[in-house]
Amino acid sequence: MAERDYNFIEIEEKWQKTWEEKGSFLNKVDKNKPKYYVLEMFPYPSGRIHMGHVRNYTIGDIVARHKKMKGFNIFHPMGWDSFGLPAENAAIKNNTPPFKWTSENIANMKTQLKRLGFSYDWTREVGTYKPEYYRWNQWIFLKMLEKGLAYKKVSSVNWCPECQTVLANEQAENGVCWRCDSEVTQKELEQWFFRITKYADDLLAGHDEIADTWPEQVLTMQKNWIGRSTGLKVNFKLETGEDFPIFTTRPDTIFGVTFMVIAPEHPLLEKISDQKVKDFILKCKSQSMVDRTSEDKEKEGIDTGLKVINPFTGDKVSLYVGNFVLMEYGTGAIMAVPGHDVRDFAFAKKYGMPVKIVIDKPDAPLKLEDMSEAYTGEGVCVNSGEFSGMNNKEAIEKIADYAEKKGIGERTINYRLRDWGISRQRYWGCPIPVIYCDKCGTVPVPEKDLPVVLPTDVDFRGDSQSPLTRMPEFTKVKCPKCGGDARRETDTMDTFVDSSWYYARYSSPWSDKIFDEEEVSYWMPVDQYIGGIEHAVMHLLYARFFSMVLNDLGLLKTREPFKKLLTQGMVIKDGSKMSKSKGNVVDPDEIIKKYGADTVRLFMLFASPPQKDLDWSDKGVEGSFRFLNRVWRFLQKNRELYVAGSAVKNDELSAELKKLRIELHRTIKFVSHDIEERMQYNTAIARMMELTNALYAISEDELKTEAGKKVFSEVVDKFIPVMNPFVPHFAEEMWSDFGKKSFLAEEKWPEFIEELTVRDEIEIVFQINGKIKAKVNVSSDISEEEMKKLAHADPKMAENISGKQIVKEIVVPGKLVNIVVK
RNA sequence: GCCGAAGUGGUGAAACUGGUAGACGCACCGGACUCAAAAUCCGGCGGGGGCAACCUCAUGAGGGUUCGAUUCCCUCCUUCGGCACCA
């Protein structure tokens, strides 16, 4: 029989078609099997898939295919995060309606994904831009409204006075409008919020459940993002007698307050008539939040002329407006203790405010005139009335006790986390289902009227105004309560809402309820979630929040949506992220055309471990292609040697064949370990390459013996299934080429024999004081005593020991002997 | 600035729990095959020194802990991700 070439185009088309026809990847509820839900973050349909997607989905596919071979009932869906800004930008630029643009992109990208051979159940596909999906966004919104989890308040947005439009942060970079370069200002608007802060403690407590299965860095980032701190709310008073509460985590420094600072947005400031102060407030409001709070920007402030009274000391101090104080955090005002806070110190120096020491170092007392920076360490309270002499840690509690007893303050818990603003003054998103009536106020759209359908026939007129605002057929409605004329909300939802619950909708995208009870309770939660590290905080926190809300509504059985999380690194080329502007984008389709999907998949996994960034290299891809050809040629060349169902006996093997067999079983063991325990696919592939090198090293004569044929046949039976999750088309083709009737997609993961994973001989090293002096080959079952004996007998070692005193001898079994001498 | 990571040969990386630094691949060099080239197969490949056995230096920089540190601790440098309206 003639040897065949590795014709990947033909092979990949053939198997993709076969899998589809056989329905190999349809996911069905089967309560007799353990389920496994593999999910990759769904893409935004920008038009073409990029290498980052290929990497993400290849990792997911290897998990899905491997777990399936291990006997799990797999759930592996895919869909589209299909609302968002880019569709509107495209609409403005090309005058293409977002719906059309998005639908076409989805069709293209789906074809691209199919070409990569991913094992998705496409009958579960969701698209967040479809009314049958987003109606449930609206439904959840109504439930949240009922439970008081959705509410409206005034909040500011980036505003371009020239374009008369709201800008996203990325459209307002460096404080100028992306379209007209005008200075961006802030504008206050009434907006909808989700009360995620109510779930702050739940979100923190939930971390316990996923502590061992999520990357620690993600948990840390979320913890810091939520930023729970216990402190004291202290009721300062204005000179006029008005209450002026502030929040502090450092009540031990309260005797050191020399001034107060208030946020520019604080309502108290509305009464101020001083023009200079008014101008300053306007200036602050036009600064972006990043600018205001970043440490490298100068802290700025201005005296309001108001005075505040410290309830502990009775001192009267000045009240400043400061750009670095945020209305969203605490009470929107702070007490300034320049002696013991870095930022307050800098501010005090700039504006000539006094500094007071209230915590001192017992061993090296502070001197006011020598202080060049705030002292933020621990110490003993001084100048602090009855609390003087106390350790400051103790004083924190004592001062809080005192404040509570006297009614001038109370212990409170404060969060850095802010409520989630979901209103977007944009067209391409899910309409917020409320109606405004002059008589009845804000009226929720009744459930029976859902979905509020987003009109798709729209005119963008080349500007970034939401077309919804000029569509009376959308905005003019009757009030559901009184039947009078009313106006529909034209704001749409943040797209993070869409992606906060899609993982559960996959279970039953066809359902006319939010979820099909049986499907969702069987498949949820996600067992393995995979996506970029850039989502560590926002998306993953919002999704957890939604999952908890849905759990409280009785719609999901678990609180945590993602049992295990893998955060993958970016795909880099020539040292930076692939992007159009840098011109370093590699199109997956071109590479597939040249080398095939299996090579692309293999390279994506081989070039770097999943968590790390991956450097794209054209030469490296060729290496992966070369490896597949090498395996292909070896198997083709020796195809005639294959004997189906032959059983190998170890004692009939030559030393060379036995060694090869051990390498085979070691390969299965290590690849299994790398996939299951470590999710480190680059080393798994390296193992497979080593086995291939060992196959080439065996002599032809040896392979042609009866025993050789049996070992070769075992290699075929076990190695091809091992390759399957990585290069599924290649593996299926080989499998059928060796006369197998089954599909690898339905096959079991091969087993290894533990005794056959131990090499007969191992190399150990001898050290003197931790420096290697000799390496020797020994039998792998050597005892510690024998190792020690051999170390002493070694001439090189003896030379280094002689005339010296042995202090210690360390034996690490199977590794080394270290003799410490003096 | 704040929060979170990463830094190892010419290069992508490996070393899993503190125990042989550089597995596997790329590039490069040499050999075989060929009229020749490509492909393929075989071999070499961190730096410095030595004819050689071998010696010595080396995991961003500097210190520390340890018999032994890429791995743990401290300080610093550089790069990357996130910072609430990109997704």
C-alpha cells in the first residue's frame, strides 16, 4: 500500500463534516453520567476572529475533548456578546445598520470557528442582540426593580459640548473628544444603577467556596476592588450647627485633624456663592476620575471659608474642596491628618496648613520641624486627651467605643466598591424597560409587554447621538398604569449586563422561560471557565453578582457560577499586543490555509503555558507542522506492522523495545498529569515530541520482529488517542487509517501501567557543600544507604573529603547525595 | 498613583513540593541523501578558560535565609493587565 501525504485540507473538511452529521458534539441531559460544563468567554463579533480567540477556544476545546474521553457528559456551548460600541462606530462610518453589521460578522466568525474543529454544540448558541435573549435582561431588570436592587440616581458622564453627545472613556482619552478634539466635560444625568454594594459581603464570602480553584491573583484583585474596611463614622459639625459626618479608618488620629476636605460634588457646596470656589468646582468636575485620583497628578484644593468643629477636641478647622476626594466613597468628605497621612501631608504643605503629631515613635520621638513626610507607622498616642499614652492600635477601638457612647459617631463598614451604573445613552444595547409618565412617574414595563424590542431600521446620520431619541414610534407610548401619554426610556443597558448571565441561558436558549428548569439545574454551574485575565475584576464580579441574585430569585441552585477559572495570557507579536494600528495582526484563516487547523491549535498550546502571554512566531508554527508530519510519516511507513488486538508481554521484549514501551507509558502518564492536574499543555506536547523522537531512534530491524510489531501496535492504540484532544482531525484520520471503526471523539482516554513508567536506570548526582562533583548512573531501585556508600566510594568525592571534617550528609532519594565538609 | 502579574541561552520556553538550570521547539552550524537545491534523516549548540580530563561564571539588579535558591524573604529596576462608559 502506498504511503499517503498529510493532506490536512481534505482531512479537516472530512472530519468536521462527519462530526456534524453524526451529531458528535450535541449535549444532552443524562443523569446517569457526571456532567462537565466547559465554557470560554464568548466573543464580541467584531468581524474576524483573532489569535486571542483561537488561543482561548483551543484551550477550551482540549478540556472538553479530554474530559469527554474521561467519561464526562460534556456541555460546551458558544455564542455572541453582540451589543456594544463598535457596531455603532461601524454604523456611523459606513452607514450600515448595527443589526446587519453584527449579523454578518457573526456568520463570518462562526464559519471561522467551525474551521478550527471546536467541539461546540451549536444548538445552544445565544446572541445577546436577539430579542429572545435580551427580553430576559429586561425581565431580570424588572425583578431587580421589585427587590430594590435597581434604582435611579444622578451621576455624571463624559460629555462633548461640540458633538452634544455622551462619550465612553475610550472616546474621551486624554480629556479630548475622539471625533472633534474638543475638551471633554462632565454632565450630570439621571441614571439606573444596580445595588451590587448590597452583595459586597456575599461576593467576599463566596470567595471561600472557590478559594482553591480560582487563581489567587484574581481573588486578591476582587477583594481589593470591593475594598471592605471597618471604620468610624464621626459626626463633625459645621459652625452653623449642621451635621457634617465623615468616615475614617484611622480614628486614632482624630486629635491630629488640622483641616477637612470635601468632594467637589458634595451637595453642601451648592450653597456656596464665592466665585473662585465655584470655578474650582467646575474645573474638578471636568477632570476625569483617573486624573483626579492618580497620585502623579497634583492634589488641588481651595478654601470654602466654612469652618468645621472637631467633636473630640472642639477645634475649629477650615474646610477645603479637594479634587482627590470622591463623593462615591464614604460620606464624600474626609478629615485631614497631615501628620499621619501621606496625601494629607502633601496637601497641607502645598496650602500652608498646620501639622500636628498625635502618634509618636517611643524610641525615636518625632520632631515637627524635622518632618519631611507623614508618619504612618504604629506608635503611641500623644496630644490625644485621655487617650494619650495608649498604643494607637488600641486607641482605634477605644476611641470608637467612646464615640459610640457619647453619640458622636458609630462604627461602620465601608466599601470601595460602588453601585453598578448600567445606563448607556446609546442605541446598540438592550432597552431599559421603563416608561416615564407625567402623572404616574417612573413605571416599569409590564412583564407581558416584554420584550421592549430595539428597532433595527435606524438612521445614524453620521453622528453619535442615539437614533432612539428621535424615533417617536419608539419613544411615544401609553402609560401602562393610567393609559395617558408617556415617554419610553431611551437609555440602553451596559453590555456587561448581557454577559453576566449568558452562561446559564446556554442551558436552554430556546426556552420561553428564562431557563428550562431541568436543563439549567443539570448543567449549572460551569465547571471550567476560561478567558482573559483582563476580566479578573469587572466581568467576573458582575457575573458572580448576577448568579447570586438569580439564586436568591430561586432560578439557579448555586450561588457561584464558575467552579474553576483559568485566566489566559494575551497573544503578542514582536513584543506588543496584536492590533490593527501596529500592523502586526496575524489572520487565523491564512495560517489554517497554509498549515491546517491542527497545526494552529498545536502551536497555540505549545508556544507557552496558558496563563502566560504567547509570542506569535511564524517559524514556530512551522515547527508544529513539522512535528505532525513526523508522526504521520512514521505511522504511515510502518502501517503494515500493525496487528490489531495484540497483547504485549514485557519478558519477550529486547532491552531496546522495553525502553520504548516504558517511554510510551511515561508519555501517557505525564500528558494525563499535565492536562488534568496542571493545565500546562506546552509540556504535554513536549512529551509527545519526546516519544516521537524515541520512535525514530528505534532500529527498523528491531521494529520488524514479532515483539517489535506488538510494541508498535500498542503505540498506535494508545498514542493516537492521546493526541486526539490536541489535533483531533489528524488523530481521527490516523485512527481510521489503522482500520478503527470507532470515532476518537467517542473513544476512551488511554490507560497507562504504573510499573511501566519507571526507567530501569536513573542518574544521580554527588555534591560537596551543594556543588556538583560527580554524576553516576544507578539502578532506579537503589536504597539511600547504597547511594551514600557510592558517594563515598567515588574518587572525585573522596578527593574533596580527604583531610576535611564531615559536618552533615544529605540524601535525597533518587536525586542526590550532598556531603557538607569543613 | 492604586490593585494584580511577569522578567531564565541568539530565541519561544522547561525545571510540578527548596534538590542535576536550559527538557521540548525555533534559529544557527556540521554530516548523510541529491547532478544540485528543497524536503528528510543523524549530530552539535549558555558565556569565559583549557589540547584534554576538567575548571569557572550564569535565571532583571542588589542583599538575606539554607548543606543547597529560577523557587522563600527584603529593597530596587523594567515590562504587561485592570482602574468602574472598550469588551
